[in-house]
Amino acid sequence: MKNILKTLILGGALLLGSCDSMLETEPRQSLTPETAFTDVKSFESLLFSIYGRVRSFNYYGQTMLIAPEIMADNLRIIANTGRYIGQEANADRQHINLWSYSTTGLFTAINEANILLTEIDKVEGDEALRTKLKGEASFLRALFYFDLARVYGYEPGQEVSGWNAAVILRTTPTLGLSNADFRSRSTNREVYDQIEADLNVAISSLAVQSMGTAGIYRASKGAAELLLSRVYLYEGKNAEAVTMATQAMGTLGLSNTGTGLVSAAGYEAAFNTFPNPESVFEMEIRSVDWSTVDGVNNSMCSLTANVYTGAQFIVTATDELLAAYDAGDVRKTMWAETTRSGADGVVYRSKKWLGAKGDFLENLPILRASELYLIRAEARQKTGNDSGALADLNALRSKRGVAPLAGLSGNSLFQAILKERRTEFALEGHRWFDLKRNGLTISKAGSFEPVPYADYRILAPLPQDEITLNELLENNPGYN
């Protein structure tokens, strides 16, 4: 029988890899959920393990923030360390790799969430805590599947030549060979339906947490509402996106005029304050979460700035991104002129990621409140409410030091919203996906050629080893 499952016990938590990966047969003593988790409280350690996946450098710790920017037109390489060279050129098979069954991969994290959601009802304990842990696990599973779906598949309604395969969908845990099986990829519709279901569970299960407080280091009602409004936007469910964004704004205490967002004067400081005052879900990173070399080698601070000796400083803003900022925009000041050995002329270091906790260390916001205004603006524009869309756009702009826009409608308004997303979320991992989900050509900077939406490189390839192991898997078009 093919090797299927990897089972590891790390730090007292039960960590199980996906059954579609190879089994490393080692003389280990494994634990079953029945012996590892004896009450509701004991499942919290497993939940902390799932949260730990989020800060992995192959996920939101680095890749999901940089790759979508450099694969489009926001960043350029200024030092060839071998990182992101292929992604900048959109070379064949150089994309975002989230399809991993390693002990730090997303499928392992999904399996951990499945264990919690399936097994926690079998033990005794505090019911309020049980509900909370299930809500958090549902939120995290939704986040993982959403990111996998948008990397490896088209959004519903944006398929090219009818290709609707997404990723393997599992909602029950793989605990051993007895319940391991090979599966084909589910459709994008099936995966998005599961994401919606999980987020609705999270919304009904989790409490409200105020922005900028320690409560946003874990999933909350507002975070689930924000993510669901984004999911609806990706799916083209624009009326639902408007409704959910409005609901989330109410939960978070945001007004239609921008009250609740930081002012232009406080924008830079917000990214060096932990948690960020606009954070709805933020990844907390502590010194104990890194090895001694992680910061200098892998941190966002090291890769995007030269504020510490030994920094990698490999990427800078493109001329096209800098030209997109309007006069007086505080977000342009988040790029500081500097120089870099080996790079011609002036380059720019990011002031978003300055390692303000010391020695390259910082937290990373994953969901910020400003996104709600732009989600609702785009969804309103797409449902014919141009005046409402323009109001949302200007509410955000009023907090960023730029003049309000007037007289825009139709495609001109849509393009203004995309531009606002580009400048608001530079270096936060949105640009590639904003173009892709709208079926647009991926614009590129400098001499790099644009990537047409129908090009096979829009989707990431599946790892060949997984296709070899699982005959039910079919790679994305163009990679066969």
C-alpha cells in the first residue's frame, strides 16, 4: 500500500498530516484523541498549534504578504538571493506553494482543525469554552481553505474553459491508515460553500473583540464577519458582501464616515504599535516563536527594510506603485528613500515592517478594518450603487490625507477602488488576487510582460510528487 500518513507528536499536541502525503514510517509512539484530550480545556493546546501555522514563513509570516505583490506590479527585486526571482518574472511553475503536507503545512493545520471540531464534543468541560474553541477552529479552517482555493483555483464564475477544480476538501480528521484515503479535488463551488459554512459557525460562536486590543490575536466575531465579506466579494456575491461588510462595521464600531480608523497622522505609528489599532485579526510573533536566525533570514522586516545590520533587504516599491499615490497620501510616506549595495540609484525601504519589537521582530496584521470600506465600495459599485461606493471610498481617503473623489461612476469608479486597494494594502498580499479574482490581466512593472487572465500561470501548479502518489489528482491546465 502507498505511504499515506505522517503522524507526529510535538510539544504534547497531536499533529497529524494529510492522508494524501507520504508516510514516514518511524518507530514513534502516537496518541489517539481519546488519550491526548481528556476535557475541553485540553483541546486549547491543539488550537494554539493551529494558530502557530499562521505565522509560518511559508504562509503569512512572509510568503502570503510578499509573493502576491511581486507576482503583480507592486514590488521589484533589488538583490538576488534566490528568493522570489521566478515569481517576479512569472516563470513557469514559480508561484505560491501552499500545497504542503509537512508538519507546518496547511493540510496538517486543516487536519488539526478537523480533529478539534470532531473530537471536542466527545469530552466533558465548560460549554462556553467548547463553543469558543469550535468557533476559532472553524475560522482558521475557513482561512486555510480560502487561501488554498484562491491560489490553486479560479473563483466561482471566473473559470477559464470551464475549469473549476480547487483543492481536496476534508472536514473529518485522518487519524490513521484505517480512515486514510485518496481523493480528487473538489470544485471551487464546493470549497467556497464549506468556507461560508465555517465562517457562519464562527460568527455565531465567537464574541466581539475591540480593534487594537489583545483579543484580536485570536479569531473573533468581527474577524469572521470581515473574512466572510471578503469571501463573498471573491465569489461575486456582491449583495451579500455589502450586507456582511456593513454588519462587520457595526460589530467593530466603524462609522460610514471612517470613524474608528486611525487618522493620517497616526497611520505610520499604527504599524509599529502592537496590536495595530486597525487590526481585526493580527498575528502575534514573540521572540520565543523564532530561532536565533529566523528574524534576519526570513522576517518581513529583514526582506523589506534595512533598519538592522544584516538585513536581507531584497525588495522595494516599483515606480508604478509609487506613481499610484495621490498628493498628500500618507501611505506614500511609508516608503523611505535609501540605498542598497548592488542596486542602482535610490531604492525604497518599507516603513510598515520595521521590526519595532526589536531585532527584526514585529506582529503582522492579517485583517485590517480599512478593508471593509473597500469591500463594500467595490460590492456597491458592482451592484449599481455608485454613490454609496464613492462614499465608502472617500471615507477611507479622509483618513489617509488625500482629497475626496467626485463624479466617478461605472468602470472609472471601479478602477479607482482597485487603485485604492493597491495603495492601502501594499506589502500586505492583496494585489495579485485583486486582479485575478476580477478576471483581469496581471499588470507588471518595468520590462516584465503582463500575464493575461487566460494564461495558465494564473493558477499555481500542484506538487508533482502528490500527483504521482494520488492518481485521482489532476494538475491545473498547462502543467501536464
